Amino acid sequence: MKNNLPKICYWCGIELTSETQKKEHVPPFTFFPKGYRENLVTVPSCVEHNNKYSSLDEKFQIFIKMFGTNEIAVNDFNDRVVRGLDRKEKENFVEELNKKSSVVKINGKRNLVLELDHNESQLFIEKIIRGIYFYHKERPAKGIIQSVTKFIHREVLNNPAIVEYLLEDVHPQLFTQGYFRNPEVFSYKFLDAHGTFAVIMNFYNEVEFIGWVFPEGFTFD
């Protein structure tokens, strides 16, 4: 793990001091159960971007663990996550989650899933992409940042088909394995070429996201 990253915020680029610098975990610390917290990736962050999306972090780790794609996700959800949600101060948060929960079939199995707003999911994955980008490029990401996954459905797009198409078109040898020590919880690989930074992220073995940082000035026209 890098210990000499620039002392600037990974998101906004503001200069930091030893008093103002915080550590942003990539992905958030809440994703890692006990026994899976050694040598986690962190990047320097200002106070605002370290705290601003903490509720989104909590909601998204619940969303991903609810798929139950491996034993680690299931056990941590049934133990630590459920115990946390039982606290009185979480009553309003739980009520909101219940309104957005439903049962769907994934790979032929019935799963309880949490519906997320598309903008929320994009913002959460953007956080992780920005963290990975900074960790490897040592500067904040600029330009257009987008992501896609087959685990979040949108009426206007066939996300599963898009993901399959992108993965079929990707040459694995072009990607570099990222830095991670707990692949059962999170792993990633990245491609840095021609001004575009692409990342394939995997949570709990099967929940996969693909993201890009397009260069400044890039357009889809």
C-alpha cells in the first residue's frame, strides 16, 4: 500500500495538513468485516469529502450484501449489519430501507434486494473510481465519470446486456490487477490508456461494476 501519496484531497484537490487530512477507505471501511481489514487502500481526503456521503456508504454496503453472493457477505449482513440496524437511532433509516426493498430473481434465485436511485448508485461508484484513480495516478480525477452494472436495472437501458457486451469486448491482458488484500470482499483491475481510465470492480465475488474516467473535454457526440 502506498504511504507517500500527495497531501491533497483525492476528490477536490485541496491541499491538506497533518491536522486537516483524513483517510478515505476505498471502498468504504463498512464493507470489510472483522478479519478482512488488514492493508486496506486509503487515500487522503478533506473533512467534507470524508464525511459527506457516509449515509450513502451505509446504504450501499447493505444493498450489495443483500445479494448474498458469498458467505462473507451473508454472515456480515446477518450479524454486524442487522445488529446495527436494530439500534433505536436507525429507526428512520430502516423505515426508508423497507420502502425500497423487494424480492427479485437473480440467476434463478429469489433475493431480497434494495432499490437504489440511479443517481445514488452512480455517485457511490464514482467515489470508489475517484479513490482508485487517485491511488494510481496521484491526482484527482477530472472529466466525465460513469459506471454500469447488471445489478441495478433501469427502464431506459438494458444494463445486463451492456455489461456483457463490454466484458466480451475487453481483452483481459490489457488490464492491470489493482492493489487489494481481501479479494473475497473487493477486487479490481484497471486500464489506463489514451486518456481514459477504466476500472472493473468486484464486490463479494460476483457483484461487478464497470466504470470509466473520460478525459477532460471528452464528449459523446
